[in-house]
Amino acid sequence: MKPLYEVNRGEDLIGSHIKQTYEHVNLWIPGRDTEIGLLVSDSSNQQTISIQVKYSQAYLPDLTNRASELLRQLRVCSWLAIDSEELLTSRADLWVLVLFGFEGRTYDCVILRPEELTARLRAIYNQRKVFRCYFWVTEKGRCWETHDLSRADRLRIGAGGFRHPQRDFTDRLNDWSPVAELNY
């Protein structure tokens, strides 16, 4: 049978992570593109969670002076574009944003419901057709959306002194509790 749908890099990575970490769940891959990348069910297939996976591109921020000091404080600088209409109409239970570290050697995930992601991105960006998101993860495990921040704010992120509730995604960083809580 010829495959109708190919798994992308992010879906492959997240599917592998789920199978290795949560042995009590079943993992399903759609036979065609349904805007649901993965389906996870409990062992009896009674409870399910649908997941949309978006993966980022890593980049090195342009900060010229003091950049090397800041970069030592960061493990991820990544960007991705999220279509607001796709997010608004998403039927997935969860969106997983795969944030690749420098040179793609490491990754972190921001995991949240599409309604929450929509609300948080609208609070940051106001109304836009496409959200061009820039996520940074610090070595201390803090996650920030950094698009349009000043140089001073970016340096505060590295130093651990930045505060902004809408831009702070730390509470959703690598939070796999919806998958872990699927009953056996």
C-alpha cells in the first residue's frame, strides 16, 4: 500500500518520545493529512488525545555586544510561523511546539491547548494573520516568546530578571501531563 501521508520531523520526534516515555499508551498516525499529527490513546483505547505538532527552526540571535554572554545562558533560540486561522479552527486537543536547540542537537516542547495558545499569542501580537514566534529557553529551564523585545529585555531573559506573564511559557515547557494522565 502506498503511503498517503508522510510523518514530518517533529511528529517523528514527538511520537518516538511518547512511545519511549509512556509505555502505557498507544500511538496512532493518521493515514492522511487531517491536521492532526498524532493520536494517543490509553491502553484500552477508551481515552484519546489528538496532537498537532509544529516544529521550529533554530537560529542564533543577533545581539552583537554581550552576545556570547547571553548565548551561554540559552539552550534554545527558535522561530516558527503559526497561521492564526489554522490555530483558531484546530480540532487537535493539544499543540506541541518543538523548539530545536542550537544545531538541532537538543529540543524542548511547549505543550498547550490551541485555545490557550491562541489567547496567549493574541495578547502578545494583537491581531495578525501569521504569528511569527521566537521562543527562547534558558539553561535554567525558563521559556519565553521574544518577538519584538528590546535588546535590554533579551539580556534580562539571559540574566533571569525578565518578567512578562503573557510571554512566559515556562509552565507549558515539556509539560506532558495530559499524556501521562491517560488512564491505563
